[in-house]
Amino acid sequence: MNAFRRLLRDWFIMNGNYDFIKTRVILVEKTGLFFGSVAISLLMTAFAKLISASGSSHILESVDPIIPLRIRQLLWLVSAIEVVVALALVTRMCDRWKLYLIVWLSVQFIGYRFMAYLRGGQSHCPCLGNVTDSLHISPGIAEGFLLALIAYMLLGSLIFLAALRTVRVPAVEVEASV
């Protein structure tokens, strides 16, 4: 903790304003758990996409109907983005920017699925292709898991952003010494 934060904390304690400190500590603890769970989930799905991309299925060589790349290349690209976001979530980056990253990634996933729906594409994402076959998981269950994960990421990050917005350091009056 840097000296300025210690000074603020001590000032709040001396003046009996414990609510701000308690709320902030609880919020930091919860965001840490949220970031960790999202990072682990992103790493797992990135790993699954890389396994699928290394397969020999003929669908991997076809061009994606939404993004003009081969599905194999798209899986590599998306898994790389997921790994980068997951690594950013465990760094010392500002919590607000971590939450913005999660919102951005969630909106990208929702946008892709929405565009696939509008184009009349398949009902499930082929991004876990070979992995679901290897684990004997139906595509519907995998799709439900991915949609739940996207909802968790988006709603969780929006809730934490709203909470960070409401928990602010109260203005401290500073007397000018002449």
C-alpha cells in the first residue's frame, strides 16, 4: 500500500468513517475472486479452442460465415485474445480497466452469436468442436455452458463497474498553509 492510501485510510479511521474502508475492502476482495474465476474460465476455453484448432476435421478449413477467416485461424485468434485478456486479469492493471476488458470481450462474443443467429447459422458455436466430441458432451450442453459463462462475465463486470462507481473516496478538505 502506498503512502497516500495509508494516509487516507488512517484519516478515515481517525474520523470514524469506517463504512468506506469496509466497503472498499470487501469490493476489492470480491473483484479479485471474480477476476480469478474469469481468467481460469478464459484459459480453459482458450485451451479447448487450441485443441479443436489442431484437429483434422474438414470444417476447420472452411471459411467462417461471420468473420472472413478459416475457422482454424479464427480459433487460434480468439484463443490468443482470451489468453491475453486472462493474463491481463492477473496483473496489477487497474480494476476498472480489467472490468472494461471483460465487458469488451463479452460484447464481442454476444455480437458474434447475434450475427450468426441473424444469418441463420447453426444454433451452437463450433469453437469447442473436437473437445466436446472427446469428452462426450453434447453441443447443446457446451453451448449452454458458454452462454452462461458469457452472461457471468458481462453481468459480473457491469455490476462491479457500478459498484466501483458508487464507492469513491470522499473529498478531503485540505487547508492551504501560507
